[in-house]
Amino acid sequence: MSEKMKDATGNSWTTQSENSQMLAEGERHATQGKIFRCQVYLLREPEDGGFSIIAATLPGVASQGDTEEEALENIKDAFEAVLAVYNESGQEVPWLPTPRDPELGSVIRWVIVNG
């Protein structure tokens, strides 16, 4: 069954879901609450060869990883932790209306986040 979702900036996208699970980018994810498709900026760190990664539309969400895959998983965890704090406190999530400018050399990626 297809579901219409919205990303963090309000853009619509479609995903496949069934029985409280979601099929996106070849993986199944348990759904809890809202699901967001979030734009991130990935930057290779020349000093140590790892990666830093920041959210394009949610201030304060950033992470890192030794590999691109690790950085992407870590930013998902960071998003989920920040969204949980906003949800538990009853505050509205301060999504930026448009993505911030990426740092020179950054690569745009998208992650699926349970919020």
C-alpha cells in the first residue's frame, strides 16, 4: 500500500508501507509516530578521512562517522533524539522553511527518520 508523506520542508513524497512498517530505499523501518525525509549535508574531513554530517533544515542536528554509511546512520539517531525531545516537551519542531547553504565540498543526501 502506498502512503503520501512529507519531508521536513513540506515537500510530498510517496513510500510503500504495510502493517506498521515502511519500505524505503530497500530497507524496512519500524514506524513510530511521524516519518520524515530529511536532507543532510555530508562532508569528508581531510584530517582524519572521516565524515561530518549536518541537517539542512533542523538547526543543532549534526554528527560524524568513520564512513559515509556510519555518518548517515549517526545523523538518523541524532534526528530521532532531537525530535523526541521536542515531542516530549510539547514544543513545535523548528524546521527551517528552506535548507541552509551547504559548506563548500558537501554532498547532499537524504535520510528517513522516525519522529
